[in-house]
Amino acid sequence: MRPSAYCRRITAAAAIRPTQYRRKYSKLSSSAHIVLRHPPTVKRRNADSRARIAEIAGGQPWIAKAPVFIAVVVDLYKTGLGVEKAGAEQVFQRTLEGVLAAVSDAGIAMATLMAAARAFGLGIVPIGGIRRDPQAMIDLLELPPNTFPVDGVVLGYVAEESSQKPRMTIESFRHDEKYHPETLQPAIDAYDRTLQEYWQEIGRTDGFSWSANMAQHYSTFSRLIKSVAQKQGFTIEV
Amino acid sequence: MRPSAYCRRITAAAAIRPTQYRRKYSKLSSSAHIVLRHPPTVKRRNADSRARIAEIAGGQPWIAKAPVFIAVVVDLYKTGLGVEKAGAEQVFQRTLEGVLAAVSDAGIAMATLMAAARAFGLGIVPIGGIRRDPQAMIDLLELPPNTFPVDGVVLGYVAEESSQKPRMTIESFRHDEKYHPETLQPAIDAYDRTLQEYWQEIGRTDGFSWSANMAQHYSTFSRLIKSVAQKQGFTIEV
């Protein structure tokens, strides 16, 4: 199947995803938004764009090499046009509720894109790295106010299957009736051991335990994106 | 299939969902978290809990009536334990990046739960209404610091299929190469007309146009959840 054909079908699937705001008694409209970077009529420009996105995401070569990158963008610009048409002013983008509703919906769109792509036999690489420099993505995609690039997915045919990394036990993820903090420490200790064994098994010498990985990435302030979000309109006042 | 059986399979599917942080060269770990409210050993307590959640969500009777409600909770408490184990202190929950990464992942988990449930022949109702009173959900589920209830899904067998609400045209959702603001106004105008026709067709007299609906819900400050999020640890400092 040609990229233009599978892109059409995959984005159509994401467009009709179920969301908390798409029910019979829906209160709010959907707000995730897809910007598709697909094989272009002007080939050169597109390859340049993907190379640029690879750079923004911290040098992830598969973004440039694969035929398609789809960015998922939160879009409260479109909803704002509706509000204005009805004679009012939108304030939703100024609330944490607006951010949570829109970003959760963006996640649902991401998952739907990935599931549809897999159903067509394609490989996927989810990319959160575009948040390393959201302003560069805003400039590249010419995004209007009240939008924000959240993440994206690389699509293409799989050259070589990678092995399935083990996961932490389900007890650390599924809690019945209430949160059970006592299940976590044993699950973490077991997973740290499991991961070390897995790295040895696949011959990687630079693999961290889960805990060490968490410490490396969650203990420092990186990706300072609040100011860009505020400039776009997401001021999170209440 | 009994609820305990399908719950086990559906949450297992969500636990192995693809996320931007679950790749070979992953930098961060996953952070969405499932709290499952399933048919209990103590039946009375569970029915009470679902009735309470229905109330929190603004009186949505299907939450109390259906056998299962699964809440999706952002969980940076678990990751914090890993960071501490490695001798560091987690600051991720204090950043907008942390909120976006975790809530996007919660959306991916939501979509995976819904897709798995549908694959088992179940009906679903996504529920964002638990954010009407997140503190009540935190109390009910006994959620620790650095967690936040984002949304959830009602599961059960379908009594009566509802009709598929029309959607806005794909041009307003999929943008090729760059954002195309010029496509929006015609799409909005057409959709406002389509929705009015749809309400007439299904005999609803209280249906709004899309624009009127946006104006009603996006132009006022409702769901003031920032203070609860801050109290939980999500201070969004950078």
C-alpha cells in the first residue's frame, strides 16, 4: 500500500476515535489535532521537514528515514472559532481542565493512529521528543494560537523486528477498588532485576535498571516548555 | 464472559500499550495508571463506590448501572519510588512536561482499554466527568501524592445501540505538511448544519449546533482543578 493510501485510512480512523467528549450527551468537543507530514508533491521540501523534525527530537534518525511522520497537535484554535461564531470568547485554553482534556484526547488519537497503522501491517515509533523544542515545531508546522504539538508517530514498513522489552508486573498498574501502594516496592525490585537480565540477554551493556533510568530522567528539570505553552495561550490560570 | 475475566484481559492489554516512553531507546517510563473498580468480593461496597462516582461525575446513571468502571489515573508516585531507590529526588511532577507526558500516556491507556473492550464485544462509555471533583476521586480511591484521576471508562454489554453522531470533515482534522487555517471556517459551517439535521432526524429538540455547544462549554471557567493538582504535587513550575 502506498503511504498516501494508508495515511488516509489511518487518519480517518483517528478522526472517529471514541473520546470522552464524543458521547450522546457530550459536553465538550474533541480537541486533538493531526498534522500529517506525508510523502509530498514537492519531495525535497518534505524530506527536509522530516530531517528537521528528527533534529528537533534530539537526533532520532528514523524520523528522517521512514516515509511518514504524523504529529499530534492539541487544537483549541478550531474550537475557538466555533465559540466566536456563537458570539462568545473562549477561555478553555486558560485552564488546567482544558490542558488535561485536550492532551488526554491527543493520547487517544495517538493510540488510534498506532492501532490503525499496526492493523495495516505497518511499524510504528511513538515520538515524544518533539517537546524538546515545541517552538521549532510550531514554526515548522505554522501552528496558530491555542495549539500545541504534543507528540507524534513514525510510520513505515518494519525492516527488523525488535524484541519485546519486559514490563513491570500488572499489580503495579491495575489496582482493584483502591490504590494499593504496598504492591509497588516488590514490583519495582523485581522489575529492576528483570530488566538487568534482559539487557544481558540482548547484549546491551549500556542498559539501566528501571529505577536508575527514572532517576536519570525524572530528577532534573529538562524540557522547559511552560513559557512556550503560555505564549500559545495555555496559561493554566485555574 | 464474566466481568472479572474481561477486566483482567482488558487491563493487561492497556498495560502493554505502546507509548512514546516504551521504545528501545526510551528515555522515560510510562506513567498512566489504572485503578479498577470491578465486581467485588464485597458487593455492597462496590455498588456504593460506583454510585458515588456517578454522583461525582455529575449524575451519570450508567456509571452506577454498568458492572464495571475503570478509572485512569496519572501515576508519578510509582516513578518517584524508583527515583528514590536510586538515591535521587523526583521533580518531574513539578513540570508541564511531566503533566503532558503523563496525561498523553493516560489517553493512550484509555484508548487501549476501549479498543480491547470493544474487541471483546463490550460497550464503552468514556467518562471525563470525574474531573468535576478530582478531590472526591482522590479520597474514594485513596490516591497518594503525585497521582491525579484523569478520566475513566464504563464497561458493560450494550442494551441498545445508539446512532453514530456525524463528525466534522477530515479536512478540519488532518493537515498536510502544515496547519491550514483556511479549511476550518467552511468545515465548521457545514458541520453546524449537519448536526442540526442530525438532531431533527433522531428527534432531539435540545440539540445545539457545534459552535453553540463550544460557546456554552468553552467560554466559562468551570472545573477549577488547578489547586487540587497542585496539592497532589503537580505544581507546573516550568
